[in-house]
Amino acid sequence: MRAPGKLRNGLFLEEVALYDDRISFRVFTSRPFRADEFAALRLTDDVGTDYAMVPRVEDVSDGRTAIEFRPPPPAHSSRLHLGEPGWGLHIVNQRD
């Protein structure tokens, strides 16, 4: 799903993609990021899923990259929260 918006200085969300084995936050960086700058990111949901970030093996130069977590969100989850100290993004699944 397209979801453009600013996450923090130099990091902008472009879209969120769900796969069979992970959730991917595709982002644009307007400055270089070291891999360890993403270490404080956490993904949580309303049903207590234990998410783990897919380890980054490289730094990110200016441009596009993906921040990925495993496992994918369960079907019965209705809220996701991606964040670190100082900011957070809430995604709400509105069902009929």
C-alpha cells in the first residue's frame, strides 16, 4: 500500500508491502544512514506478535531501501506500530 510520509529527519516512508514471510517498509533516505541507526526500530501489534527486524548487512547511502520484519502480521491483527524513541507510526486495519 502506498503510504508516503516523513518518519524522522532524513527518512521518509514510501509504501508498506506484505509478503508471505515478512512485512516491508519501503523508505527513501535523503542522507546516508549507518546500518546501526535502524537498530532501535521496533514493530509491535495489538495481538503481541514477536517481530524481529531482518538484519541489515550494509549501510544505506542516499536513496531507497527497505526495513523488514519477520514474521508477517497475523490476519487477526488490526493495529501495527513502527517506531523508536522519539517517534512512531500507527497503521490501523479498518475492517467492515
